Amino acid sequence: ERDSGGAGDPLLPLAAPGVASLKRALLQLHERYLEDTLDQPQGREGSTACVAAIDAGARRVHVANVGDSRCVLCAADGSVRALSVDHKPDRPDELARINALGGEVRQRRRGVPRVYWREQYGRAGGLAMSRAIGDTFYLQLVPSVPEVLAAPLLPGDALVLGTDGLCDEMS
């Protein structure tokens, strides 16, 4: 089940337990970060986040992510399943949104796709994710709206939350 942040997504209603509160928490984190860093120079960098909320009674986990931090379910039966989807600029839905808002995605450094304002390419470093918390330079192109996924959680299952760097090294 997945809620990509759009209104009316049929896969996971916003009224589902845990979904609305996870979204609200990450959006509030973004707003508070912006408030707390008002005195910083324009163009301050942001971060990513991945949060899991376990509903033990329903044996479900809800995972919200912004950016490329990840959650992986290590099931008791030995299987492994991603419970988050990276917000990479070349992901088709993210690419379409960025282009529609006046941005573009180019591969500049080591072939990593990066978000740029069309008129800023070559003068700004670009951003290697399509959603982030606290980034002001790309705020309109790179929102802080999390995606939320839900999955069953069984006894003996384990969750691993980490950065893309950790997950890339461990896979």
C-alpha cells in the first residue's frame, strides 16, 4: 500500500491510522527547520528523513520518507523488502513534476541525476534528490511532502532504517 502524497490516492487513504500523523510530523519538521535557520544565508542545504510507526495491535508498520533515506523490512522468513521508495530526480513521476515547475534534471557529476533550476544549470551544484527537508534554494522544485507506505509486520520481523549510503554499501 502506498500514498505518494497526492490527494485522493486510492492505495492508502489519508485516514488510515498513522498516515496523517506521519505526514504531519515530517511537514512540521520541515517548517521548524526553516524557522530555526532563518538567520542562515539563502541556499542552505536540507536533509532527508525516514520514519517508521508500528501499530502492534494491527501488526502493521507505516513508513514515511522524504529524500533517499530508506527503510527495509527483514522478514522472519529471511526475505528482504524495501518499505520506502527513494525520491530520485530521474524517477518518472518526480521528473515530470520537476519539469512542470520550471526545473530540469541533468547528469553532471559522476552520472548522478541532479535537480537544477533551468536558468541556474552550471552555476549551482544541483540536488541529487527530488524531495528534501529544509532545502531553500530548490524549495519549489524539491518539496518536503513525504510518501507513506504500509506493510504487515509479523513477529520476528525487523526494520532497518538508514541513509542511502548505508543501504548502498550493505546491499
